[in-house]
Amino acid sequence: MKPDFYDIRTVEVTASSIILDNQEIKETANNFITGASIRALINGSWGIATTENPEHTGKALSTATEIALSTNRKTPREKVELAIVNQPKIKNLPAVKEDFKDIDLEEKLKLVKEIAKAAQKPGITSVSTSYMESEVTIEYINSEGIKASYTLPRIGFTVAAVAKQNGNYQIARDNRFAISGFELFAKHDACEIASKTADIAIDLIHAKSVKGGVMPVILDTELAGVFIHEAVGHAAEADHVLEGNSVLENRLHTQIASPLVTVCDDSSMHEYGYYPFDDEGSQSGKTVLIENGVLKNYLHNRESASKFGGTPHNARAQGYSMPVIRMSNTYVENGSTTFEEMKDEIKNGIYLIGSRGGQVNPGDGIFQFSAERGYMIENGELTTLLKDVSLSGSILEILKNVTAVGCDLKMRSGQCGKAGQLVPVSDGSPHVLVRNTLVGGTGC
């Protein structure tokens, strides 16, 4: 039996990494992965098969078809309709100025050791650094006649510094990742970044703890970006909506945020989450999630786009896994308020900087994030350095409490986890001023 639809995605990855612990080489690794993921659709049932040999895709397609057919017989589901997509246009790929494959391993090792050395200061007890590079080639074909391929390089480094004094430990981290060649290190001074990271860890040893309470806060570009990714982006993924696990369910075309807030996801941006087409062959592009506070769209694959009438840009997979709806480059658009104007407006409150992760439930809209550090704002001026500061509350409540959006959008790169898969993403925001926000701390 022929499937109603099938696609074949061939993946080839070459990756290298260097990991140092206190300037000692902990690991160097080189990996090469190749294979293919094949999907088949019969009525409402998907079958998926994988092979490490791309020459065996025909056999894998037969296996995927058998799985779909068996599933459809045992548990018939409503027929799946896929949104129509056109042949993707591969254009404007990021240009590489200095191919990292042309750089000797010894030079890379020397660079990583220099980064580690820059962070090794008095008061710092431990430094860990890493360097990563990869080149990924994706080839995609489907039964509708779409055929496309691309190759992308990714490169980056991380640094973490631990300070200790009288049993008090503090850690600071930073990184830079990009779709780029070795010119990343001409764009970013990695040693300066490492030095500043160490300084932050040392300063946090002497930082104060804040007494929790409801107060106005300014979120820096990193923390605001993480909030938008975790609290808004995941809730806007259409599979969560269809599963009844999103606070944004049944809220399309309603006011869910301050009119100052516009949020987009754009896989065509040359940020870390970029791709020319997604893992279902859909052209990359921009999706406006929130426009002037109104929820405009969800993020879609071809199946959910057919159900909601949206545009598919966001089916993504790690390696040979089944593609699921994922973010790419998610950000708050610039407003018009400067950081200085925000401080003047807030008068007294807290400025939160950086992110140490957190938790969010897209179903009920409750979140908690920990900032790397913060500052008291008193009479419009930054004063006491703070540690162990968290931000919590309701997604919809904090969105409506935004009273100013900055004009200094910055993007940060990272990895996003969902369905047991990790994919490269970026998130970003200008500074954001929020009134009546619940801040947590250990002060008394």
C-alpha cells in the first residue's frame, strides 16, 4: 500500500569539541553522523523509520509505511490534512569568512586555554571552558515533489567561573554561539568575556540578598528574552494548544498583553536558530505571535497549520527524530524607551540581569525564573548589588503589566529542549519595565 504522503530527510553532521577544566584538557572529540529519517502518513497515522545508511531509504520507507498502516488499523484517527507548501527557495545563506576546518587543532586549543586563563583571577576557584563547532547538511524530499538541501556551520564557546569565600560559592556563566565561521572570535573578544564573567562571580560573593515582595522591575535584554521564549513561545506552539496544554488556547485575536508588546519568531533571521527551510520542507519565515498586545498567531507545522489556517515554519527535529513544533529566533520587538528613562520612571524597584534558568507551565501560565544578579533601584539610580533573585507569577499578568519597552534589542543563542530533543535557538528582547511583579529572595 502506498502512503498518502511520505518524506525523507537525510542528515550529515561533522562536529568537534574541546572541553577544559581549570586549563587542563578534559576532552577533545570529533564525531561524524550520517543517516536518514523517513515518515509515512496513512489517514491519521504516522509511521517513522530511521537508517544510518542513506542508501537504504527505500527499505526504511517500506517500514515506515507498514508502521503507519498497522497503527491506522489498530487505532484509526481522523484523517490528517497538511497545509500546502511550495518548493523552498534557498537564498541568502549566512556567509562564512574563515572556515573553522582550516584552523589547526593546536590553534583552537591555544585559544580555549587563553579564554580559561582570562577568567582565572584571585578569588576564582574553578574555571570551565568549552569550544564547539559543527557542520550540518540536510537533504529533504517528499512525495509532493519538493526537493531541497542546505549546509550550515555552527560555532561557539562557553565559560563558567566559580568564586569562593568563607564557604560562599557563586558562579557566573557566559557564551557566544553563531551560524558562522572562525570569524566569531574577531566579532567577540572571548578573553574579555571570560574576564568579565569572573568579575561577576567575584562581585556576587559580596552581593546582598533581597527581601521578596511585589514591586516594579526592569528586566535586562537576556532575562526578558528568556521569559519570552519560555513563557510565551512554548505556550504559542500549536501542538501544546491542540493538546489543551496552553494558557493561550482560545485566545487568538484577543488582547493578552500591553499594547507596547509585539513578539515574533523568525527562522529566516541569521541568528543561531536560523534555517532556510524547516524539517518538513516549509520555507523559513517570520511569524508575528503578539502584535501590539493582541495574540495573532501560533507556531505551526503543516498539520497544525491546516487546522488553524496558519503558516508552517516551525517543524524541527534533532537528528533523525520525529519533527515537532519548535521555536527558532524568538524576540520582543523594539519599543521607544531608553534604559535611563526606565530608571527615572521606576524610581524605586529592582533591575534584574541575566538568567539562571527556571520553570514554566504553559498550561496554567505559571512561571518562575532566577536572575543571575540584580541591583536595587533607588531614586532612579542603581545601588546595591543583589544575588539569589527570582521572578515569578502569571504569564498573562506580567504581559499586561509591561509599562515600557526599550529600544536596545539584543539576541542570545542557546539550546531549547522539547520532546527529548535539543535544537539551536535564539531569543532576545530590549529592556522591559514591568509594574507589580513578584520578586523572590532570601533576604529578611
